[in-house]
Amino acid sequence: MARPTSRRSLRFENLEDRQLLSSVAPNNDQQLALQLINMARTTPQAAAQWISKNVGSDVSKTLKAYNVDVNAVKATIANSRPLPPVAWNSNLADAAQAHSQDMADNQFQSHTGSDGSSADARIASSGYKAATTGENAFAYANSVDNAMQAFLYDWGVADAGHRRNLLQPGVSPDASFTDVGVGVAKSTGKVGPVLVTQDFGSRSNAPAQLVGVVYGDSDGNDFYTPGEGQGGVEIDATNLDSGKTASTKTWDSGGYQMPLSPGRYQVTASENNVVIKQINLSVANLNVAQDFLTSDAWDGRSLSAATAKSTPPAAPTVQAARVAPAAVTMAATSAPAPTPTPAPVTVSVASTPAPSNGSKVAVFAPSDWKGPSVTVASTPADDAATAKAPLANWTTWKANAR
């Protein structure tokens, strides 16, 4: 498959379990990817709104060329069962970043690395002890959010493998992915300009994590935008029954996470001893998301006053993660209509055969992923749909030399 002949312009520290925290924090682009992934998982209706409001004419032509039923995709996403958010994992991030950079350095798109490595092997080599794993990869994105758009629409992939890795239909919440790492690389060659790999995983007996981001909504789009994150904000989670407190500080990107034992918690976000917001939530055995918005009115109390020991409330309020309806925008240009964008590649594998009880299942097996791709002529076709041609095996797809 050749690249498009024209470019689109779419624009811790913890008191309980230190070794499970990421040693390498996500950068701004990776944090955006994490927020978009968790929006899709925790509030699929918001994700359906997001993709429906961010389709430029160029993407519309690509969707048409691949015969994507946009309304059906939106309905599929909106009707998906909400899943727990995934937590950032530095090992998965290392594997994903290495693969994105490999594709950029060697100008290809595939799950097989230039050294012959598989996604499963790369994840295992990173040190991640997986029960199940999955990988999405796209070497022709224009931005991180454009890559997420491609994964959700999943143009050119017959079994919608990317979307299934994100939304995991048929997988129970307690058997779903618990962690993710995202690799973002840049290229000015025949691939790119942005290459994105998402590596997902689950671990047996992984503790639940509280995950989120602290940001100021300076652009007013009601969603995290790179550069809006507030680093160094203190997050304190006090168990309302035991009185023990776990603490961490937000990364430079504004994100944070901490593993928590099951229980009722009072979670306080503060900066310079001034409380931004304090909420009550419950943690069971699944990850929980909670964002804090610094551009909203602050609580204003001192941290010591807000966290003074008091009688736990009889029924603490469980607050869901703050989600953005659909306001993230990607600017379209008035450039001539491009030929269809190459489809991303997807893989989902398990380190052990999928058990019959559904406790830790692979979404599907590599041998199942046979889907159409597109070969684009050296000169733009008048009708983008005429450029389509099926390839034998999606998982072994590589870009043709031009």
C-alpha cells in the first residue's frame, strides 16, 4: 500500500505499592492519547459524539472510499458497555514507543518489527507480565487525536479490530485490559507525519488504580488539551474506614495515578496547600477515573483543614470521571481532496490460551485478522473508491516502496 499522495491537516509516589507506578511519566501527547482512550472506555457515548463532530471533508472522503457506515459506527460506539479506565504503564509505553520509532526509522507500517519481532514478544521483552495483550498501530496519522479517530472508525479493517481493542465488546469489566502504553513518533518520509502505537495489557491480580488528570481548560473545549495539564498538584486519597492516606503528585502532563485497596475514599487535589477540589468515591477491584479542573472555582480551604479527621459519611458520593462531551477539534484545510488514508493495523494476542470462563480472554486471534486494504496509484484517482483493492492478509501488510 502506498502512502496518500497528499497530506491531511486535521489537525508518583505512593504509600502503598511503589513498584506498580510508572517510572517514566507520559508526555503531553501521550497524556492526550490516554485521555482519549479512557473517554472511549468509560463513556462510549461521549466518544461517539466526539468522532461525529470532528469529521472534515478529507476524512469524509476516506470514510466513503472505504465504504464506512458512519451512523452504524457511531451507534456501535454509543451502545458499547462502559469499561474501567486503563492506567499508564511504563513497560508497555517502552514497547509502544520503540515500535512507533522503528516504523518511523524504517518507513513501514506493520506489527512485525524491522527485526522480525511480534507485538507479544516486544511487550514481554519490556518486562510487562501479561495475562492478555493487544496492539493498535497507525503509521499515517496527522496527530494523536487523528490516530484515535482512525482507530475508532477503523476504516479498511473488516473486523474492526482497533475499535474492539479499545471497547472490548463481549469482555466483562473484570477481564478487560488494565494498563496501556502509547508510543508517538514523527516522520517526514513516506509514513507519518505522526506514528502512533497503543499497547494494551492486563495483569493477573493487578490492584485497582485511581487515574486521572488535573488541567485548566484554557481553550474552553471541556477536554484535556496538551499544555493544559497542571504538574506538581498533590493528590491525597484517605481511606474513610482505616484513616490511612496514600499520596502522589501529578506529572508534568497533569496526569496522575495511584493503586488503592478496596474501600471508601476521600480524594483531595491541592496546590500550595490550597484545596482545588475534594470528592468522595468508592474503589472495588477495578480502576477508577477522576479528573480535576483547575479552571473551575476552587474549594479554597487549606489542605490541613480539608483533611482533618472527621466522622466518615454514611454513604459517600461516588463521582465518575469527568468526561468531555465532544469538543476536541481538528482543523481541516481547503487542500484538494486526498486519496484514501491507509488503514491502521491491529493485533490482539494472549500470552496463554483464552480460558473458557472468560476471566482473562484475548479479544481475538491474529489468524482472524484478514481484511481489505487499499493500494493507491502513483497519480491521484478521480474517484477514490476505484483505488481500492483487497490484500490477502491484513497482519502482514507493509507499505509498498514508491
